[in-house]
Amino acid sequence: MLWVRFTLIFGLFVLAGLSHEIPNDVVIQGFVRPADHTLRVLLRVPLNALRDTEFPQTPAGNLDVANSGKLLADATQVWIADNVTVSENDAELPHLTVRALRVSLPSDKSFATFEEAQAHLAAPQQETGLVWSQAMLDVAMETPIASSASRFSIRSALARLGVRTVTVVRYQMPGGVERVFELEGDPGLVRMDPSWTQAARRFVWSGFVHIWEASIICYSSRAL
């Protein structure tokens, strides 16, 4: 009987580990927009990237959205809001405040534009009919700013959400110009509207890193 008990305990341990497995590839969509005296950040994150949380399920085995509010809010704060910081003219702004949360289907197209994403987050939540590992979590966050004309920077520490995490951020300037940034892992401080000297320094540094990585790969291949 002892070996049977051991087998059951070991099996439960393995299943628990699998339930919190780190996703291989996590793609995050986002918008950053300063307007008046508020900077807004909208993000869409795969819900299964927010690990260590047992979300309630319906009898059919789907995510019980109605009873997941507190868990979703806590997981969002720990995994997302606490890992994104914004600076205005090189001065770090107050922590982002979560203003809205919404669970969405992966087929939802609301993040095509900032306006659509914002309207989607403001709409009443609907049941998704999905298991939690297939759902997307949409988040609206904001922080006060002195002026929308300032230069803003973002520091993302979302790499731990997946083995490989890519965050696609669309920065919308007050004049209507949009800049798209593809951030892989934790890229450090990223200036949304850099001066030409800042942009040049980052370009040179990126080129150096690229050459260094290529050299390491080449050396490793020869060693093998």
C-alpha cells in the first residue's frame, strides 16, 4: 500500500507542476498613449502566463469569469503592473494603476487600434466559454503625467512570463504619429521618443550586441 500512496502523491505533484508550467512563447500586445495629464497603457497578455494561480472553473470545465475577479486582479498586479515602469523626461513616474480588466477570446480583434481596445475594456465582461489556458487577459493601466508633450520611456520586466517573451508596443504620440517597438525579454529602458543622440547610441549598442552574439555562435559552432 505504501508504494500505491507514493505513486499517487508523485502523480499529483507532477500534475501540479504541469499546471504551472512556463509557456514557451508569450506574445504581448500593447499600446502606450499620453494625453492631457494621464499616460495610459493597454496590454493583452495570454492568461496562462500568469502562473501560480488556480482560477475557478465552471461545471463544464471553462474559466469561471464571474468568480475570478479577485484572483485576476491580484495576478495582474503581481505579474504585470509591478513589472512595467514608465519615466517622464527621465524621471520615474508613480506605479501604474490598474483601471480595468477583461478576459477575452484569442480570436478577439479589439487590439487592432487603441480606441477599439479601450472601448473593449470599458464594455461589460462576458463569459468566455474557454478553459483558462486558452484565454487572453486585457489590462488597462494609467499614471499621472505633467504633460503629454514630454519624452517618455518604458522599462519592461515581463520576460519571466515565458521562456521567450516578446512585447509589441505601439506608442501613440499626441500629434498622431505611431511608433512600433518589439521588445524581446527585458530590454532595459526603452525611450519611446528618443532624441537623435539617444537613438544613435542605442543603434550602435544594438549593433555591437548583434556582432558579439554572432561571434559567440560562430565560435561555438567551430568548437563542436
